[in-house]
Amino acid sequence: MKRLILTRHAKSSWDDPLTPDHDRPLNERGKAAAADLGQWLFSRGYIPDVVLCSDALRTRKTWSGIAPALPGTPVLELKPALYHAGPDVMLAVLRHAKGDTAMMIGHNPGIAEFAARLVAHAPINPEFMRYPTGATLVVDFVVDAWEDVSFGQGVVDDFMVPREIVL
């Protein structure tokens, strides 16, 4: 079995309109949400072996907010291809993952479509199709290797958005 933790970056800042999109940081709400997400992942035992992360600042800072809550040191792999990637690119990146549990941190609109296409049955949550900032899907695949993952195979284990977290 393989498990994917699929997270959209936390809320980013639009304070400086001259900041290039790739370089936008998290705002205060995003920083708090990333920390809460780390606690939520730890409380549920969702611990990645590897983190496949877009190289945008807001995705890297989302990981930086999550990481302190998790034991060990998952391998962080910055993946420029995940910056505003569509579902096919995201699947191609996932198929090269290592370990049994991978976390992917990316962007909308691609991540929402990727999540919807991965699962056999969507979770019963009105936020799933919108995939707001910080949204996280935990999905399991009955495969031996990541390269065997295909669309429509995933079994939803969990889904949440930061404002629903109760610690």
C-alpha cells in the first residue's frame, strides 16, 4: 500500500502587489494554519517519508510550518514542475516518489482537479471540489510501487481544511 498526503499551500499574502507570484509568502493566517496542519497530521499518524513540494515560496513555507510537529526528518524534494502543475504532471511527479507515504504540496487549480481524479469516490465534504488553501487529502492506493498509481484508484482515508481542525 502507498499513501499520499495531498496539501494545497496555506493562505498566502497579497500585501505587496509587486511581489512575483512565485515569491509570495504566507500571511499570518497561513502560518497559523500550517502549524495547525502539522499538529493535525501528527495527531492522526500521517507522517510522510518524503515531501514533494513546489519550489514556490508559499509551498516551502507551508512545509516549514508543518514540519516541526512531525517526528523524524522526511526527505524534502523541491519540484519546480509542481508550480501551478496540472493533474498529469502531478501524477508523473508522484510516480517517482520514494517510501510508502508521500506528501505533495502544490497549488490550485491543478491540485483540486488532481485530487478529484485520483479518488474512486470523493469525500463527503463540500470543500473538496474547491480545495481551499491548506486543504489536505489523505488517500491510499493498493499498489506495490508509486509508478503503478493511476487516476481513480485512490481510497480516501481523510480530508480536512484548516478551519475544521480541532486540536
